[in-house]
Amino acid sequence: MAFAAAELAWCERHEVGYIVGIAQNKRLNEITAQWQQAAEKQYAISGEKVRWFGEFHYAARSWQQAAMAHHR
């Protein structure tokens, strides 16, 4: 993550957890499509607001290693 590479590297060296937001992009939308479709199906059945969560390993091309990503 180029925007805060030094800070995130420091956190990783010192085993400090962190959370950052990642903007939507085509690749993330493809990865998370299964959760989106499941939420839409559940909403169609119940008519109630639905929120699905998922997690996966993700790395943008510019990242040196993958990170755990959480999808909502």
C-alpha cells in the first residue's frame, strides 16, 4: 500500500494490527461477487436489510505480500 508503506511496514515489524479501507475495483468486485449475490438472494426472500461478511487474502500488484481482507 504505497500511501502508507512506511507506517504499515513498521506495524508489521512490531506485530501491531491495523485496518485500512480499500476502494472498490474490478478485481475486488469479482472476488466478492459470491457474497453480493447471496445477500441479494436473501433480501429477495426476506425483504429485510441484509449484511454479509467474508474474508480472503488479497494483494494489489504493488504490494509485496498478501493481506487478510474483510468484505462487508
